Amino acid sequence: MLFSCVSDAVREKFIDVSHQAIESTCFPHSLGFRSQTLKLRFVSPEDEGSFLPPRQSFGRVLQNFEERFQSQLPKPVYYQAHIGENVSLIYAPYYLEGRLYDAVLNEPTAKEVPEDIENMMAGGTRPNWHLEFLSTLCPNCGWDLEGEKDSLVLLCRNCNSAWQPGKDRLQRLKFGQIAAADDQNIIYLPFWRIKTDITGINLDSYADLVKVANLPRVVQDHWHGIHFCFWSLGFKIRPQTFLPLMTRVTLSQPQEPLVAELPNGDLYPVTLPVEEAVEGLKITLANFIVPRNVQFPRLHEIKITPKSYLLVYVPFIKDHHNLTQPLFKLSILKNQLKLAKNL
């Protein structure tokens, strides 16, 4: 998801694109829809062929994307953030028989083949990557961990713990839940509560938030003692819904007591890592600070440094079409989330 602060608005866009990782005119600059429509599999050392090494860094490719999409935006662009990206290196098959052939279509390409194509292909290597696995037994008690296949957090019901993958082992994760009166017809959605240090704008307490966002409330004295936290989604959803949900929960500043136990009801998987959630903090801020025509040009001066985070499961009531959270006045269409069996 790409979010851009322009003029007096925050624009959002979903991006699923590819770009050539080498510099050659005989191969297409993009895979088009192939990466979305064709089945992909992992490269293994047993695969035959010559694999050309990438010559462009992902940072450079990302810069190309930004330049392409910025040209479609009104100027100036004050700030941009990419949230929830999955980066993949994809090898597309070609072969040489006098002409260069697309091995998917088994047809010659329309590109002119340079004279040094054989030298280029000879410069490829055999793959030497291999998959590494982590045991899904609880490191604390040895019980089987639970989680959907796309979940970034695995849960142990035996010792009431949550785990996320680290560099070479599972790491324990702090969590809590906002308890529901009744677990029937309830699903718990994951959110990240993130404490930060903010410079460039006065936003340390709930009282400061009321002023910065110009909320229609009279500041109470005890609000100065309520520390401000950002709240971000712990799951992916389309960008048109992602930012409004983050903003609504952050403005609500939930103060309900948290229970350090796994909920008994259905749990939606964590699919957005906290590292990506942090990327969206300034965009969330930009979505509620006022006046925008004054604050947006100052966004580059504002620094947000995360200090700590907590995974919080928030109960939502399931009805025929929606998931609703009455305390925060939130509603999510079911069809915006994945079609999981517990929905």
C-alpha cells in the first residue's frame, strides 16, 4: 500500500507490480500479470538453468516505482509511506535457440537480441538457496503452536503465550486482550499498540491529541496524565479501509483494561508485522492533524521513534455482513478480509 500526503489530503493506492532486476533491453521491464496469475514455486539447488543475478537493488527499483506514481499526483508531495509490502525476487524462464524464446509461451520474444546475449547468460549461476524451518513447538512448554498458514504470530493455548519468528528461533511476544462479556459470535482482531517519542509536534498525552486533532471535546485535567499511543492494524486490508481504521482507533485511545490471556473466541491471524505498522505512524498522524495546509509542509520536521509495542486482541461482533466494535464505533465488511472459516 502506498500512501501519499499531497496538498490537503492523503491519497492511497494498492500496488502489485514488478520491475526488471537487471538492465537489458531484450527482456521485458515488467512481468505484467504473470506473477499474479501463474503459480510460483521456490527455487532450489536442483533446478537446472542459468540464473542471472540481479543488478539493481530493491531500493533503486522502489525509487522507480515512486517516480512513476508521483508523476500522477498533484504537487507538492509532502510525504510518502509504503506499508505491508512483500518483496520477492522472481526468475522468469527464457531460452536461446538462434532467437530468444519466452519459455512460458514457447514463442520468440519481439525484443532484438544483443550480440553479447550468450555472454550474459553464461554469467548466470546455479541456485544455492535452501529453505530453513523453525519448529512450531512452544519453546516454553513444548506444546503444539497454533496459527493460520499466513499468520506471523503463533499461539500456545497450553501456557498462554504468543511467539513470532526471529532470526533463527521463535521470540516471545507481549500481548493482551480487551475482554468481551460473551465470547459467542465474537471474533478478535489483532492490533498493535505502539508507544513512541515524538518531536516536532506536541503530542504526549490524550489532552494533546484533542488539541492537535481539534476533537469536539473539552479537555479534562486528568487527560494530561494519559500517555498517547498509536494504534495500528495487525492485519492487512485494502488501503481505503486501512487508514480510516488506524485513525479511528488511534483517536479513540482505548483505555479499557487489558487481560494478559489469550481470548477463548475466534482469533483472526496477525498478517501485518509491527515493523510495517511503524511505517504507517506518520501517515496516521497526517490523517488527523489540523489544519492540513499548515501541518503538511511540516511533516518532514516531525520525527516519530517507536519505544515499545503490544499486540492487542480487540473483540468484534459478527453479523451477516459486518464485524462491528461498538466501543470504538468501528465496522468492517467481512468481504474486505480473507474468507476464513471463522468469519
